[in-house]
Amino acid sequence: MKNWWQKSLMITVAVLTLGAISPNHLIWESLLDEKGQPKSHAAESDNKQYIYDWVDPSEFYDTGDSFIHSVYQSAEEQSYLKFGSRIGPVIGDQFQTMILPNIQRAIDVHLATLDTGKLKKLAISEKPSGDYAEKIFHVYNTETNKDEIRFHVRTENKPQLGYSFNFHYHLAEDDFQKHITLGDIYWSKNTPPKWLS
């Protein structure tokens, strides 16, 4: 009975939403008991009709907020991938406290106002550039393959001070011309390793 009921509910959800949302397995735990039978909290007389406790679907389905959260996670993963094993351990703490919150704010400002339909068309690039190239990740439209936001880091050598990393981003709305700074992390007077190393 459990498998039939689960499959029926899953098919109904898929058909009604045209596959736009998929159920999380937590929903089954709230609807079924350990034996796979519907939970009952109140039985009505002898005919054993059940009253179910239904939960808020936003707890189990992908919404705009959960998409933004997944963008946050991907942004952090791509950043550490770019840093590699030589730069990451040195600047990781400063990145977590100074730069990552600014990346998340930039994502909020430029993406959180979009409707869920447009958000679902966005993705994060998965190949940060190596050597001394700037690209960390880009947020792009999967239908058009056009970038919306480009997050970069540039290695700067300031005389007498040494090397630092300038984290910044560019927006499609000005054809990626404006350089919007997220923050700087000092490296040292020695030349930093190449990205991805």
C-alpha cells in the first residue's frame, strides 16, 4: 500500500506542476507511519476515516529561497576550487568572514528580486580559470547561455606593500564594464602561486 500511495502522490504532483517541483522524501515521513500506513490523529466513529496533518509545501519543494541558498553553496565551492590547495588554506578564514558574505549580498541584490521562473533558468559556471586569470564563477542564463553576473578575483602587486587579491564582480546591465569591489585579501610580498594549484 505504501509504495502505491507514494507513487500515486508523486505522479499527481508531477502532473499538476508539469515537473517543475519534485517532492523531498521528508514529506513521506510526515504523512506515513513506520508501517507505511497513513498517520491518523483522529478517527471518526466506526468507519475509520482519517484526518491527515498536511504540511506547508515550501518545506519540501524547491522555492526561490532554496535556489538562492544553492547558489550560495555553489559560489563557495567554486571559490575554493579556484584557490586550490596552496592559496585556499592561507586565505580561507579571511574569505569566509570578509568576502563570502559580500558575494552573498551581491547575489541577493541582483538575483533575489527575480521571479522564481527566471531564477530557475540561472546556473553557476563550474570551471574557474587557472594560472593568473580572474574568473571564479559566472551566474548565467541556461536558455541563452548569456552571463548575468561575473565574479572575479585579480592578483594585484602594490609597490612597497606586496601582493593582494581583489575580489569583485561585473554585471550584464552595463555590459560588464563597471568593476564592483567585494573586498581585498593581502597575500604577502612573495608572488602567490597560480590559481587551481
